[in-house]
Amino acid sequence: MGRPAVITQKQRHEIVRRRQNGETLKAIAQNYGISPGTVSRIVTGADSHRSRKHPTNEN
């Protein structure tokens, strides 16, 4: 359900690494064809794919 992921898990790790190395959100976004906001959500862990694929144990 929902929109298919454009970015693979491997690309997500690369995005985080590039951001930690000081690359700008805009430069990373242009490289992957996504918005700077999406890059920011990936880096902060606020993207929906991460929370769906790695659920917390809240029982």
C-alpha cells in the first residue's frame, strides 16, 4: 500500500554518509532525483520507509 520507494536501502545509507561528510541537502537531492526535504527525512530517520521496515516493539 502507498507509493513505491524510489530510494533503495543502500542508497539511504549512502545519503546519510554523504550528509555526515558535509555535503548539502540540495546537492544530494539533485544527485538522486529527490527533494531536499526527502534527503532531510532520510538523514534524521523521519522517513516513513524506515519506520515501516523497522517497527518498534510497542506492546
